[in-house]
Amino acid sequence: MKKILILLCMTVFATSGILAQDKSLNTKIKRKADSFAKKLKLDNKQRDNAYAAFMKEAQSLKDIEDLKEEDSKKYREERKAIKAKADKQIRKILNKKQKKKYDKMKGKKKKKGKKKR
């Protein structure tokens, strides 16, 4: 019962935030959630929760955007914390098999992003 109530609250929170969001951001997050759902074979409930987590992450990142110019060190710290929180939320909705695949996906992304010197 608690889980249902929490999910309902998350859905209400996500949808109320969506109404105030920029359409292009909504489209971008929807595509990200759909792609994520396809790669990890998420069910509809998981996809919706992933969408809510991605939307919250995007809004939080948007909220700290002004720090980028003012205090880059603080911006990096805040960004890292936001990303970690979103990762934690995503991991909560995945089963063991999906978590394993998610970890592999993240590992490839890290390798891909590192530059050779």
C-alpha cells in the first residue's frame, strides 16, 4: 500500500511539474525514457518512474545552471550530487537483471567519454 501511495505521489509530482516545463525539454526527456525503457526492457510502470526521475534530474540541473558561470567548482559538486541522486532513483525501479545491464551501459559511457592522452 505504501509503495502504491509513493508511486502515486511521484506520478502527481511529475505530471504537475511537466505542465510548467518547456515542451522541448519534455520531448527530450520522453525520448530518453523511451530509449532507456527499450534498452532495459522496462514495463510501463518502470518507464513512467524512469521518466519522472529523468525529469526531476533535468529540472534540478536547470535550477543550478547559473552556478556554471559563478562558481564552477560548486556547480560540478551540485551536478555530481544531482546525477548520483537520479542514479539512485533509477536503480530503485530496476530488477537485478536490469541493474546488471544498466551498470554495463554506464561502464561503456564512462569509457566512451574518457579521452586518451
